[in-house]
Amino acid sequence: MAFVSHSQRDTNGSYTFSSRPRPVETRSKYREPPSERTNCNYGNIMYDRRVVRGNTYAQHIIPTTAQPDPVEAQRQREIRRRAIARKRAREQLKPRTPEAVQGRTHIDVQTELYLEELSDIIVATDIESQTDAFLDKPATPLFIPAKSGKDVETQIEEGELFDFDREVQPLLDVLVGKTIEQSLVEVMEEEELACLRAQQRAFEELRNNELAEVRRLQEQERRHSEEKGRRVAQQREVLKKERETAEKIAARAYTQQYLADLLPAVFTSLSSHGYFYDPVEKDIETNFLPWLMAEVNNSLEKRYTARALLDTIIHDVAQKRLDRFK
């Protein structure tokens, strides 16, 4: 009997245990498939955290039923979903035998060198029994009475009970017939295997041709997609250039319309402020007239110097004559 312990926590912090009896399930000698297995959780108080071992000075606080973390649960579900997806992908990519044609079915065929008889697995169960205690002494042997009377023997000569030529005929018939039957079976098996190999080769050739055709179609579709992408990109570039050209034309027209009334006013203002002038007049005013005035001033200075020198000479001559007359 196996017992499962259940704990409940009271309001004062203590625990009460209740055990519900349950029979032990019989275990099969052979491994059962996973779909037929039943999970049986046994309770062992040696590994139960609720059982206190050692000193009891510190109280063991058992957490109550904690709520599962939603993030951890989501992560576990995502991991299980990915594992199931990988398993389905492996099953889809694993090569399988083609389906049988109409009217035929697939059967399991042995391909080993030696034939083996297939039989169902015998269901066996394990039964245990407890021996009685204190059976150290062996059992007393049965009473065998003493031998009485005389032994009599009979001599049998060769050929009296067994005739080899007559008795070996059925054995030879069985051996030869079994050998021929086994040979025929092996020949038929070899022919069937050769036929299966030929069908497999034909299927592989057909599959390779289909795979090549699929690759060609995929490559064609890829080229079409790339060409379509290039054409779409070119069309987008053309539309972009057309839009930019239209924007430039509109900006130019708006600028011309805006500057139509602005240019006369600007030119008038610049002309009034003296930004527009005659280059000949400007050259005469800035270069020729200053040079002319400078030359005139030089000539006048020379004339003034000559007159001053002449006045000085005249003054000296007059002074000398005055002194001479005196």
C-alpha cells in the first residue's frame, strides 16, 4: 500500500496531515508505450520537506500556494510551442515511403540475412511471495526403499530396431523440401527486393525531376520578383524626378511672379542711392579730375616758386642799387 500525505495550514500556523490509502499499481515487465503509461507519484517522507529532521528550534515555514509567474508561464508555453514546431518540421522533412497505389497496401518485410519468426509479445506479470521465517534447516529427503530383486538386461543387435535406409527417407524428404521451399522463398524475396529497389529508384528519379522543376520555378519566380522590384524602383525614381521637376517649375513660376513687381522698385531704389552709374563719368570723377587738379596745383606751385624767386632777385638787385646810390 502506498500513502499520499496532504497538509493543511491552520490559522495558528500549525499543520495537520491526512493520508489517503491507495493500492500500488502493478508494473509490467515490458516497457509500455508513452500513450498507455500512467503517472504515479509516490510519497516518501524521507524526501518530504514538510517532515522536520534534526533540531526543531527554527520553524520551517512552508510557502502557501504561490501564484505562478505569468512571465515564466508564458516563456514555458513559448518553449513548448517551439519544440512542437521543430518536431513537426523534422517529421515533414523526414523522407517517407510513397503512398501505395490503389488496391495495394504496405506491409512490413524483413530484410535481415536470416529469417526470424515474428510472434506477439507474451504479456507477463511479476508476482512476489514472502517465504516463511526460520527455514534454515533443509527439507528431509523422501524415503527410498531398499532395492530388491534382480536386474535383467536384453541385448539388441544392430538393425533390429532401426533401419537407416528406410527411416532416413522421410527425413530427407523433409530436409530437401524445406531447403527447396526456403530457396524459393529467398529467391522470391530477392525478386521482390529488386522490384522494390527499382520502384525506389524510379521514385527517386521522379522526385529529383520534380525537385529540379520546383527549383527552376522558384528561380524563375525569384527573377520575376527581382525584375518587378527593379521596375517598381525605377518607376518610383521617375515619379520622384517628375515630382521634383514639377516642384522646381512651380517654385520658378512663383518666384518670377513674386519678383515681377519687386525688380523695378529695387532697381529704382538702387539707382536713387547711386548704385548704378556711368563708368566713364565715374572714371573721370575718380581718376582724371584728381590727377588734373594735382597737375594744376603742381604747375601753380612751380609758378608761385618762380615768382617768389624772381621777386627775391628783384628785391636783391633793387637793394644793391639803393646801397650803391647811397
